[in-house]
Amino acid sequence: MKRFTLAALVAIPAVMLAALPAAAAAPTVTHSSTTVLTTSGRTALTYTGYMNGESFQQDGIVTYQGRQYAAFWDQSGYVNLSRRQVPSGAWSNLRLTDYVTSSTDSHNTISIGIAPSDGTIHLAFDTHSSQFRYRKSVAGLATAASWSTAGFGAVQTKLTGTSMDVVTYPQFFAHPDGTLQLAIRTGYSGTGDEVLYEYRSGTWSYIGEFIDGTTAGNNAYLFGIEYDNYDPAAPLLHVTWTVRETSNASTNHDLYYAYSKDKGRTWRNNAGTVIATTGSTPLASNNAGLKVWTIGQNRGLINQESQVVDAAGIVHVLASHLPASAASNTDFTAARESAVLVHYWRDKASKVWHQTYTPFLERSARGDIAVDAKDNLYVVSGDSSTRKLHIQTASKASGWTDWVIRYTSSAIYYSDPLIDHQRLKTLGTLSFFAPRYGGSQIDVQDWSVSG
């Protein structure tokens, strides 16, 4: 994923939402607390972002069985993992000093995975089209009353015997039965594949390649990959992505969707037809029924914004690109100045996709979308020009058309905010990781929600 320094502000075309209902039902938010995760975060700014706080971290902050975990790089180049009891415990921090990065590349983030099957904590970090770096904890550490750095094993560069020398964007996600999985890109921007690993009984296995890009000379950028819980007896794995044809972000195009009934072994298109098998005939951009919304090249479409699946099994995608009324622009930096947040969602029953434009701007930043227990939606997004964060909400009752800004911060934040999805969905608290401008201080804001 390539990001660019933005040029001077250009005129922003007017974009209007669908008419609001007479009494807007969008949820409200009430500030509970802001805690300081660290005052020594890594400050290097590359690709207009920090190594702490990038939209493709799945996850950078997550709650598991009453404890909230967050990961960050410190200024000395060490991986840090912090946790606290929710709702208001003090942060306890582990600084893992046996590995130090020399990178300042904002792609080289830290992702957290927690395996419900054995309570191990998994960290994948410091990779951008380079060698994999990973470590895991002893079993049970995620729920243990005390912890220390001794609970983590050594840094590894592969999960199995399969080489992992050119990889990027590790994303952990768990099946409701406790199986932890990992999706990761192999190859490069403009020519790469997505592969799948699985952790069971204390060991990782390689499932295989599930999205092929190198054959066509392109690559998929995932908005997200996660299970629903609509039918606990038969959870579905949903993945959405955009495709890039070259290393130039202006060639990002279209919204693609597939789902799996068997933990990613076989894949179905939007209509439900099995069209791919992981490891032998993976998904490809020209497969029938995968493209669910046409978004042309040169539309300022940024890759890897966000995806969430609600309790009804409805897939929601947060993307940002030029509004329909704006002319295409081959200059990605300039196009991003006028790009707006757009909500896409798939009706589970009819399999029809819907689109709602919002007037919300981000410039080079990207937002995160999350859902509460009532299937209302929340977006936390930044604006790299104003350095302000916003909380936007929309109600299920309106069909998610009543988007409204519920909070705007002072001009102190930068890079991409990260929502703790599990905490919002199960505990009703909107909690998010927010790096301050300059990078050294990272806040975690907590908000109660109602609506």
C-alpha cells in the first residue's frame, strides 16, 4: 500500500446525504475518559502516517475476557504491549527489548491476535514486503492475573516450513470455535497474493493462497476479513477488498466480496456460488460475481479502510473516494483532497449491495467502522489537514442513512484511529486508539453510546 504526501487543499464539491428522518435516530456518544497509553511512541512520519495507528492493523487494540490490549512501537524501536482491566483499570505495559527495529516505515505496524482455544497472545510486526516477524505467548497469558516479558517466546520469521520472506499486512481473526487464523499478503504492491494460515492445538498450519493477484499482475488490498455470528452453528467468513493494478494508488479500483462456509477452504461469490478453492484455484479479480460495486481507477480510492459484520450478518464497508459528481483525477494526492467517506453494505437476504455517500473528509487519513449490539454504526476518522478526529454515527432504524458527526476533537491527532471492535459490540463502549500529532503520545478515548 503506497501513501502520498498531500498537496495544497483543492475545492471540495458539495456532497449531500440522503434526507434525514424527522427525528434523527443516529446514536449519541458521551465521553467517559481519555487515558494516555504512552508518551514515548515512535514519532517518525512516513507515507503520511505513523508506525502506530494504521487502518490495516487487525488488531491494534482489542478487548478479550475483560481486559483491553493495545500494542505500540516506542521511540527506541521496541515492541510494547499494554493491557488493563475494563472499564477503568490502569495500563500495565510490557516492553519487549530483545528485538529492535530500525524501520520508520508506517506499514511496519504491530497486529495482535488472541487465540480463544488456549489464551495465547500472538504478535506480528515490522514487515513491509520483507521477512515475517512474529512471536507468541505461553498458553493462558491472555487471562492470567499477572504477566511479564518472560511469557513471550522468541521472535520467529516463519509460522511453518513455508518461507515468509516477502510479506505485508498480517491480519488475525478468530472463528467462534476458538480457531485463530492469519491472512497476509505475499509479494508486492501491484503484484501480490493473499495467503491463509491457521492455529490449532498450539501449532500453525499453512492453508494456502486464497486470492491470486500475481497471475494478472495486480494485488488485493483487504478492507477486512472476519467471521459473523449470525448462525453460531455455521459462521461465515467474509472478506472485502479493492484491487490495485500497479504500485500507483491511482490504479485502485472497485469493491470485491467473497465469503466462506468452511474456514476459508472454499469461497463463494456474492450470489453464493462456489468459485474458488484455497491452495489450488484461488479467488481472482476476473472471477464472476466477485465485483459488487464499480469504482473506477483515478477516483482517489484509498485501500484498506475498514469492514465490519453486524449481528444480522450484514457486511459493512467503509471506503473513501471521489463523489460521483467529481471528475476523475490521475493525481492521487490531489484526488484525496476531495475524497469523501462512503458506506457500502450488503443486504444478507437479497444479496443486494447499497451505497451512501457522506460529506466527511479525511485527505490522507483513513477511518474505522464498527457496530454496536443493536447494529448501529460508528465511524472514527481523522483529517490529516485539520488534525482533528471525528466520531460519526448512523442508526440501523434509518437504514444507515442518517450519518451525523457526534464529536470533533481539537487539532491534535494524526494517522489512523483504531476502534476496539469487540468492546463496542459486547460491552457498549466506543473505545479507540488515537495517536497525537508528533507521534509520541497515544491516547485511548472511551465513550458510552446510546441510541
